[in-house]
Amino acid sequence: MKDKLLISGTIESGWTSIKFQCGDDNLEIRTSYIFDGLTNFLTAISLLNKGFCETEISLIDEPTEHILYFKKTEQSDEINIKFYKFENFNGRPLVDRKTENHGPNFEIATNLKRLTIQVYNLFEDFMQSYGLNGYEEKWRHKFPIDKLKELKNNWR
């Protein structure tokens, strides 16, 4: 069932918690700064807005890995997001793991506009809460201002 997607998050000392809520269902993912999953999240949503139909990101919770797989229908802006959880990070793309018979542990259906707005707002909230210096101090990466601007410029 498609419902209103809400995304929120917090950053604390090299760790981020991102909460995905859709109706009564929700999932919280914790990720480490090591692979800069937050910037990868922005990049993935920008790619979808540029016309890509599929993309994925990896969020590492040492040693757990969460893969978010985004698939957009070609004829509309409907997006299906599948969340996969692997107990041990191995760095292989999801396509290489399909033989492992591991289905998604959570799924969300939404549209590209809603997803884009929620991700944009997540980063705006980070900026408001922590500022540029606070973000870098907590996340150990510079705030991805250029990626955020790119996302805003590529909204469909």
C-alpha cells in the first residue's frame, strides 16, 4: 500500500540514525560515517531525478550492512524502495547477492516528488540543527551543500 513517506534523522559522533515511516510501518537504520552514506543517499535521489530508473545505496552499521534499492517505473514517478539487511558487510552490490535468496526486510511505495522532498528536508534539518561546522564535527565529513543544491536543481 502506498502511503505518505516521512524521513527523519539524527547525527551523533560519527553515527546517523535515519527513520523511514510510511503509515503505521517504520524502520530505523543506523549507519557509520566511514562510507559517507548520507552523501550517497543524496546522490542516489539526484540520479532518480535525472531519469535513472534504478539505483542503490549501502549504509554500514559495522558489521551490518543495509542496502536501499530504489526502482522507479519508466512511465510514472512511482518509486518502490526495498530495504535489505545483511549481517556482515561484504561490499558486493545487491545484484551480485540475488543468488543468496535474501528478500527485502522492508518495502515502501511512494513517488519521486515525495521522496525527493523528504530527503531534501532531512538535510535541511541537519543544517538547521548542526550548522556546517557541527555537521562536519559530528559526521566527520563536510556537509554536502553542492549535492543538496544539485538535488534541488534536478527536481522533476
